[in-house]
Amino acid sequence: MDSYTRPSEDINGWRTARGEGSLSDVHRSIAVRSTGPNWRKAVAFIGPGYLVAVGYMDPGNWATSIAGGSRFGYTLLFVALVSNIMAIVLQSLCARLAIASGRDLAQACRDAFPRPVAYFLWLLAEIAIIATDIAEVIGTAIGLNLLFGIPLELGVVITALDVFLILYLQKLGFRWVEALIITLLGVIAVSFAIQVALADPDWGAVIVGFAPTTEIVTNPEMLYLALGILGATVMPHNLYLHSGIVQTRAYGETLPEKRQALRYATWDSTIALMFALLINASILILAAATFYASGRTDVIEISEAHSLLAPLLGIAVAPTLFGIALLACGINSTVTATLAGQIVMEGFLHIKLPPWLRRLITRGIAIVPAAAVTIWFGETGTAKLLILTQVVLSLQLSFAVFPLVMFTASRKKMGALVAPRWLIALAMLIAALIAVLNIKLLYEFVLA
């Protein structure tokens, strides 16, 4: 009998007993030490946070950070910092939901809401993943074009091959997927560290940029870009992704084991997201030190930024490093979006298919429209398309954030691991702020 026909059942606050875990072929596949020093136990939880961090530095973030840095210098670094703090709070709630309930966010929504509501939320989540994938396909294709001269249309097709990479790596073990992501993040970090050093920014101005200023609110153009940075930072698919991949750890079922798992998983995501802030800030700092400082305040295209780096910095290797970082970022983002797509489809629809077929279907749902739209717009429309994807994500975000806050605030659903009141109060403030800012972003976009 379908779970939705049994509203009278109440199993620890949930309508159904916990079913199959997210990403069933790797669910609880990574051992967690029950004895030994704490640092050895913590090491087992390193990984999911970095997969999540990838979504906070995707090509959509690049577009808004480049535009913000070139137009207003270092001023919008404060917005990047606030966005990151919001992300840390929300991702910690994802880990809490997964560890306390054994459900990812998609499964929790399916369990808690009536069938029509669950299907509506699934549709919105799929649209968000498609929008995310468009940005990632663009980033990867542009990276291939900048580095190897591969046409944008062919680059889009090449990005679809990532599903086979995921299948191969997960066959070896989920740790291999995490190792790929972390390695590419290292490449991105090194590339930007070199570029920022070459740009030689005004570090005093950088520090001031992290301080709040009323100009962000009083200057309409600056506010619009600030809202774009917020919309590009907190990604809805990351909430589904994190609540799923945390459960790849075999952390046990007792309350002490779950408390320990929650502590280490929160450390992992917090440290990883601080790393994401470092990358996003580096993009903005590079744009400010290179374009804003030279009077080029109108740079918004990623490809335009690439072409201007060499003449402005006077170093031929700068655009190559930029292209390498963009390509690594695009590959990382497409891998994590594919995993998020699988979690969303399995969680909301409870479809039982072989893992390889599920990945092909979820990847196809995202890549086909992404490829079609990217090829249709071509190279000249990539910046506008990236902005459009951020608006679509903004529209969907609250439909993921509010259920997350609602679930983790419920003692009936979360038991002893219910979020403390101060955390829920902060999360509710963030959820309301995101909703208001995204409504304004959509309003501004319609009027633009």
C-alpha cells in the first residue's frame, strides 16, 4: 500500500518507516572508526563538504563575481562573506536532517507532504538542477574553448561524458569521487593564488571590502549585483546533495554515534565552505585588481575576462591559469549536479532502477535541455544565460530552504538531534531574507 494512503501512521514523527538510503550503491559504504583518536574519526567524514563547496563556486558565481569586482572593486566582498555564512548554516541543517532521520531532503519531503505537493517540489528541484547544469555546461564548454580551441557546441557534448566518469569512480568507491573533486579544487586554488599574486591587489582595500557599507543598499546597481551574488551562492541542489552524500558514512545508529557524526560532518562542511569563500573572494579580488583598477568596469563575460587578463597583467600565463581553473570548476560542478539529480529523482519518486541507468536518466534530464539552450544562445549570449540560470535558481531556492528549516526544527521528527532554538531562529531569518531578496531579484530582472 502506498505510504500516502496511511496518514494515521506516525513513526518517530515521520509518516513511513525509513526506506532505502540515498545513492543506495554507496550508502554507508565508508567505514567510520569507533575507536582511536578523534582526528582519525574526523578524517572519515572529510569529503562531502567539498562536494557541496563545488556548488558555491560554479560558473554562475564566476559571472556575478567578475561583474561585481569589475564594476565596484572590492566593495561586494562583504556580500560574499554574508552569503557564505548563510550557506554554512543551511548546510549544517542538511547534515543534521540526514544523520537524525536517515533521510535526505528529497525523501523527507516525499514522506512529510501530500503526493501533489511532493511532485510539485520534485518538479521545481528538477528545474533548478537543469538551470544549474546550464551554468556548468557553459563553464566547462568555455574552458575547453579557451584552452584547446574546441567549439562551444562540441564542448557541450563532451560535458555529457562526465556520467561515465562518475560510474567508473563510484565502482571503485565513493572516496574516489571525493578524491577527484578535492584534487580539482586544489588545482583551482593554486591557479587563483598565482593570478591574485600577479594582479597584486590593494590588500588594505581588500580588508575594507569585507566590512559592511550602506552603499550596497543605497546604490541600486550595486544592490542588484549583490542580490545576484546571493542568488548565485546558496544553491538549492546543494541542500539535496549534502543530505544524501553525508549518508555514505557508516556512522552507526546510537545517539552518541550520531552526535559524533553530526559534529564531524558539520566541521567538514564548514571548513569546505570557508575554502569556497576563499575561491569566490579570489575571483572578485582578481576582477577588482585587474579590471576595476584599469577602468574596465563593464566586464561581465567570462570569455572577455579571459582575453583581457594577459594584456592587463602583462603575463601570458594568466589567461591559461584562468582557463584551467574554469575547466576544473566546470568538471567538478557537473559531477556534483549529476549526483544531486540522482538523489532528487530517487528521493521524490522512489524509482528503483539499476544505478547506472538511474544516472543516465537523471543526467539526460539535465544535459539535454542544457545543451539545447547553450547551443541556441551560442558564445555571444553566455553571460545573459548565466544570469537567467541564477534567476531560475532564486525562484526555486525557498522551496528547498523552508522545508529544511521546518523539518530540523521539529523535535518529533528529529528527536534528540533537533536543532537548537538559536540555530533555528538564525535559519528562519536566513530563509526569510533569501525569500525577500530573491523576490526583489526577480522583480528587478523582470523590469530590466
